[in-house]
Amino acid sequence: MASLLNYTTPPVISLRRNANLGSNNNPNPNPNPNSCSSSSCCHAFSWAFSNCFGVNDIWKRQRLRAHAMSAAQTHGSFISPTGANGVKDEDPDHLLVLVHGIYASPSDWRYVESELKRRLGRHFLIYASSCNTYSKTFAGIDGAGKRLADEVRQVVKSRENLKRISFLAHSLGGLIARYAVGVLYTRVDDRTAGLIAGLEAISFITLATPHLGVRGNKQLPFLLGVPMLEKIAAPMAPIFVGRTGSQLFLTDGKPDRPPLLLRMTTDAEESDFISALGAFKYRVLYANASYDHMVGRRTSSIRRESELVKPPLQSLDGYKHVVDVEYCPPVESRGSSFPPEAARAKEAAQNVPTTQNTLEYHEIMEEEMIRGLQQLGWKKVDVSFHSSLWPFFAHNNIHVKDEWFHKAGAGVVAHVADTINQQEKQHQSSSLITASL
């Protein structure tokens, strides 16, 4: 396991002048929650889920548009970047899998695909997954992860020249990708990181992914931190987003069984999840520091409340709205577990949810998940759209879901592309040095 926890620090793309990574200043205190009646809270929660998860007219129109675009793309979409001379590379050997979020489709990656095609080298084969479109994401993270794993296997089987693999995922897609790589993982030996789908694993990158779920204060920001809404959110979530909802709120399964997201922070019975993540040379998190209505900063950056500091206001040179980059080395720990008190707290949260037992269960689970994931090194990138025209679109800005409405995230996409490119070049240089020894 020790070899799996080693993480090579990638070169810094752009260093901030006077960066304040060591500051102990906490973010601005939370506003006082507004009180509301039970019936009005339920109505507000129902309206918020309907609007935020896409079951409205605007998203229906996007669905029709995406269906028309992908009618001829039964198995996702391939994009092979062209070289500087305009000649198409016929034999890329690095597969980059793009995984969209909840109630979405491959069309969400159109802008990202075009930028990756322009910025990356000819070694990359860019593939936008299409096996979990729209309501398929409601059937559970595990089911979606297995479908993604099968899809990746088919792609690898059809391209014999592939040698390396990377993942870029948005929102729920990050959890689906984490499950999939666990399914695709093959252990080699104790001294060598394993393989993903038989390929060498290079980069695993997530954008605004709820790695710790959405349970807890302001982990699902559109609930505004209102205790009543956060209390009723867990039992109502499965009504709107199926099994995925219970998994995100950590209430799936029997009381004596760890929830899926906790199992995904260790080597569980179904898959070696943490070893699979450890197989990647680089792991990078992009987290919105504010204005993300869907995913809180703690869960997307895998940080405790005490570890959050107020982000800088100035963007990094050349990457607008990317405000900070921090490398977090592996932390030695016993890893995650599901202690007896967690089982008792889960049973109480499932059967008779109150503000107190819901908070207790969340605090236990969050700490255990952080311990599990911090066994690996992570590069954490903070993003802030506070100065953009529409900052409240942060969750979709971060990957430019729509080029008209979310173009503020262009600097973030550029940073992602350059990060992938530099990690590929660094890996190639390391491989050449190793081969010459």
C-alpha cells in the first residue's frame, strides 16, 4: 500500500505572488438561517430540486438539442486532437475520459472538448462518456460506475495502441468515475501501482465533485444552511433523484452497513477503491470557493471546516477565476472505518431524523471519509467567480456547460488543459529517464 500513496508533485503552472496558503483566517461567518414552516420548507425543497437537477423546460430543451447532436454517437464521442501542422494523429496512445454530472449528457463537454483539442498534444484520444445520460444518473452511483467501466473497456478494446488513461469529471461524474476506476483496477505487485483497464493511470481530475456527499451544513448550498431544509433533505432526496439521492446523503443500505461513499474511501469488498485512486500519478480537485448552489466547498475540496481559509481575490496570471493552487501530501492514518457509534447514528438518522442525530451522523461520516481520502496526495485548486457577471452559475461555469451563459469558466478550462498537458509531459520525461537507467 505504501507505494500507492506516493504522489509526485506536478510542476506549478502559475505561481501566485504573495499567496496566502498558510493563513488561518476563516471565511466570512454564515448568515443567520431563516425560519420557515414545515409545509413551506417542503415546497421550497421540492422546487429547488426540480430546478437544480434539471427537470424543467430549459433542461428539456437542452436534452432535445443534445439528442439531436448525439444521434450518430451511440457509444460516446471521440475527438482526436490535431497537431500543430494540422495533420490528424491517427494513433493517440493516451485515453482521456470525460464524465458528465447528474441529469446531463456528453454535449455538456462541447467547449471543454474544443479547448482540449486545441491545447493538448497529439497523444490524446478524448472520449466523452454517454452511458449515463440524464435520468440514468438517478439509479445509483454504483450502477452508473459499472456502466462507465464497461464503456471504457469497450473503448480500450477497440483501440489497441492505447497505453495510458486519465479521467476528467464534473460534479456527480467524479463519484461515478471513482467507482468505475475501482471496478477497472488491476493490482500488479506491491512495488508497482496497479493498472486501470489494463492501462497506466496518469491523471484523475474532478470539477466541483461532492466527494464527501452532500449531507451537512451548506454541503448542498441551495438549501441556504436552513436546519429544517437540511433535515428533511435526506428523506426527500430519493423521491427526486432515486438511489443516487440516498447515496449522496449517506443513508443508503442497512444501518449496520457503511454507506457507499464511505466504502469508496477504502479497499472494500466490491472493489479496491482507494488503491485504484492511488494508481494515478496525479490527482487534482477543482472546487468553487463560493456561489456554487449544488456542491459545497468542503465536500468538493475534501477539507474539514477548520481547514477552509478565505480564498484570494486575485486570479492566477493567465487563468481568470482560478485563485489558488495547493498541494496536499498524503497523511498517514489508519484509514476510514465504520465504528459502532456510526451505525447507531445512521439508524437514528434513517428512522427518526432530528437536527441533532443528523448532525452527529454527518460529523462521524465526514471525518472518516476525509481520513480515507487523505491517505493519498491531492493537488487542490480553488476557483472563485465572485467577479463574474453571473457568479451564481458557478457550478456550470467551472466547465463551461454552455458557451453563452457559462463562458466565465474559460480560464478554469484553460488551467485544466494545461495541467493535463504538463502532467503528460512530466510523465514522459520520467519514463525516458527511467528507461535510460
